[in-house]
Amino acid sequence: MKKDLLLLVLLVLPAFAPLLQRGYFSMHDDMQSIRQMKMDQCLADLQFPCRWSLDLGYGYGYPLFNYYPPLPYLLGQPFRWLGFQYIDVVKIVGILGFVTATSFMYLLGKEFWGRLGGLIAAAFYTYAPYHSVDFYVRGAMNEFWALALFPAIFLTTYKLISTSQKKWIPWVALSVAGLMLSHNPILMIFAPVLVIWCLFWMFKFRSIRLIRSIRNLFVSALWALGLAAFFTLPVLFETKFVSVWTLTAGYFNYLAHFLDLNQIFLRINWGYGESVYGRGDTMSFALGYLHWIIPTLILILLPFSQKLKNFSALILTVAFLVLSSLFMSHFKATPIWQAFPPLEFLQFPWRFLTLAIFAASFLSGAIAQIFPKKILIILISLVILINGNYFRPRQWYPDTTDAKKFSGKSWQLLITSGIFDYLPIWAPQPPADPALEDIKFISGDGIYSTLIKKTNRQEFLITIQTPTAVAELQTYYFPGWKIWVDDKQVKIDPSRDKVLGRMQIDLTPGKHQVLARFTATPVRTIGNTLSLIAWVALVCHWWSRRPFVRGR
């Protein structure tokens, strides 16, 4: 066990070694640090689950985590509490993602191909070129963590079906819930793959465990839904409150991002640029040379090797997953995309590479069944030598700190980036200027002082000096916001502000206490309650299995 751990550390270390230095690096989605900051602010304000974020939306607030999966930022929060800078937390979560992906792929590969097969699968998965694209090029932290959870889900579902032991139910639920809290579109395309995987093993063990497997998987699925309900239910039922057309329009239209065979198999073309229509991409979407050569070699040798024949059904099924995933990234799959409209929210067909590199890496571990140890060690070394150089950022800024990141032009860019995404529907367009004050008087005159302004609570003391006045809170309206004036709740009509949908209140002369609170809607309340029950059940289950508890 200790030897395996040491080997895994040596295996994964080159993938995240650049993250061990001081400073920060450039990436496409340079919002990771501020998202961590917004999660930190939410929890400090006792807003949990985190939904509304200050500062974003050019200072008018934003329902970021009502729709954006929170898992990477929840994992990073303990390190923030330990005193790490936000930029360092991003790097730590990246290191954890690499370690998680490597470890679970090793365990999955070892379960089928043995120790060396597990090491090969882990090496191929860790050093798949697209794995680096996800983190070092795109900065797609949520998709990166979805990749880390794929092998965990495959492993736990296999153990649940093959053993019929109920102890695997919470592990399946936890790993699936982790994916649900990581990336919505990736979950959509991974679900059919998981169904195929489960059906394969249920058919394999059908003679003795079919009914039990169906029951256990059903319980696991319900438990996973419960664990993620606080996030999943609002995504399903409250998306109507935000503008999502920007997620699939213009640059994000999937028709501009299909691949061809040359891009997938032959042209690494490593770069840190962008995806464009045609072959002019300035970033790589290659599967990886060894990632298709070794699976092809396995398929060629399958009829001639008895050891491989013992796994023939599994090998052919996983090979089918590789090919079907690659096909979905190819422009020939356009009719399928057109026939299934939800796929447009995947935005980039090349996101199917996540499934392809996962299945190809797992399949590559089967080579351990037919080649001697020395050749396998050379193969592991080759995949690291060939692809390891891709695992570094384009530019590193050693002097970057939180103070520099969250000030000046950098701060302005952070609070305005992605401003169209999840913009409340009552704001027909994004703001042209930042919110420079907390209260604006639309009519009449008055003065105000801000007593509290948190992510979920704003309090003001307002003095009106004219017969009537209309005060406007410089915060977007979004379901859940409620306002009290002098302890009496007032109705909010966001349509009064035709420009940005901010909240306005009518006030009479004199002093007024104004309180605005961000509260839970019925959908969020139901989701929060289901998740609370599911998480308490998970903790109680594991607590009851502790040795000293069972020994009583």
C-alpha cells in the first residue's frame, strides 16, 4: 500500500508541479479566484447554500451559485479558513483535482487490470492532453473536477453491482452527487455512459443479483439527488428567472466548434488560444498519440491473447464508448445535436473529449495483461515524457497577490466578466456603468447611511426631505429578495426600473429603517430540506459504522 502511494505521488507530481510556486497564472476563465472569494463571503454571512454574490454584475449583485456548480469552491473553502490567499486556494484545488483523478483511475484500473494496469490507466488519464487543456489553458475548474469524479463513479457502481453489498450505496451516491455539483452539461453527457456501464454489469451478474442491483442503484440515485437537491432543484425550476440565451449564442454556438479526424488523432498543435470554426484553432483538441495507439493495439491483439479474451466484452464496450464519444465531437454528428436540443448547452462538441480520454485511459490499462513489466514501465515513462510538457501554464506571474488581483483594472474585469450569464430577466441589458452607491433617489431628495451590506442582508437608515421620494437599491431584483420599511414588508415591482430591474421603494418624509433580505423561495426551501436530510443520513450512516460504535 505504501509503495503504491509513493508511486502515485511520483506519477502525478509533474502534472501539478508548476502550481507549487509563488504567484498566479493566466487562463481563459480567469474567474476562479473571485468565485472563491464570493463563496467565502457567503459563508461568512451565514448564507448557506451560497446563492447571491455581491460585487459581481458590475456591483449590482448576481445569483451566481444558484446556477453555477459550487463543488470546487466548497472544497477550497477550508483552505481559505486556514489563511491561504484566494489565488493559492485555486492552485490547491487544482492539485487536489489532479490527485483525485489519478488516485481513482488507479483504483479503477487496478480493479480490472492489476496494479501495473492501474498505474498505466492512471498515467494515461493524468497526462491526457485535454486534461491539461481543461486546467492550464481553459481554467475550466468545474469540468476539471468532473473528470476527477468519472473513475470514482465507475468504480463505486461496479463494486455495488458486483458485490451487492449495501455499504457501497452511500459511496455511489456521494460520487454521483459530486458530479451533479461539478458540471451540469458534463453530467448530461456522462449519464448515458453510466447507464451503459451499469447495464453491462447488471447483465453480467444477472443470474444472481439483478433485482438487488436495480434496488441498490435506485436507492443510490435517490440519495445522490437528495445530496445535490439544494443546487439541482433551483437549476431545474428557476432557470426561467435568468437570461440563458447568451450561453448558446454567438461564440458559444456549438456549430462553430466541431472537430475533424486530423485534430483528434494527428495534430497536437499545442497552444493557449481559442476554439474557432474550422481548423484554425489555436489550442489543442487531440486525444493524444498513445491514447489511441495503445487502445488500437489492444483491439488488434484481442483475438490472439487469452488474457485479453477474458475481458473481451468489457474491452469492446469501453472501445465503443471511446469511439462514440469521439464521433459526438466530430462534425458528422451534427444531425444528432440538432435532434437533441439540450445538447446546445454543452456549447462545445469537443467537450466529449472528457468521456473519450476517460474511456481510452481505462482501456489502455488492459495492455498490462499481455506485456511484461519492463515494457509497461517504459510505456508509463513515455506517456509522461510525451505529454508532460503540456502541463504548465502559458504565463506565470510570480508577483501576483490577492491585493493585486482584486484591485484596479483586474478587479473591474473580474466583476464584469460573464455579466450576461444568468442575468436576471428583469434586466434587459447589462449595466453600462458600475454601481457607485448603495441607494439612488429616483425622485425626491434624501440622504442615507448604510448600516449593513452583506450577501444576504442590507440595512439602511434613510431620511427623506421632500413630500414623496422613490429610493432605488442598487441591487438587481431576483426572487428571494424581500424589503421591509419600518418593520413592514413592502411589495417589490422590478418592472419599475425599465433599465436594470433594480428594487425601488416609495418613502414618505422623515427617517426610515429599510431592511432587504435575500430569502429562500419554496423551490430552494424544498431543495435545502432534502439535502439536509440526505447529508445528515450520510453522516449518521458512516458514524454508525465506526468500530467503537458497533462495539457497544
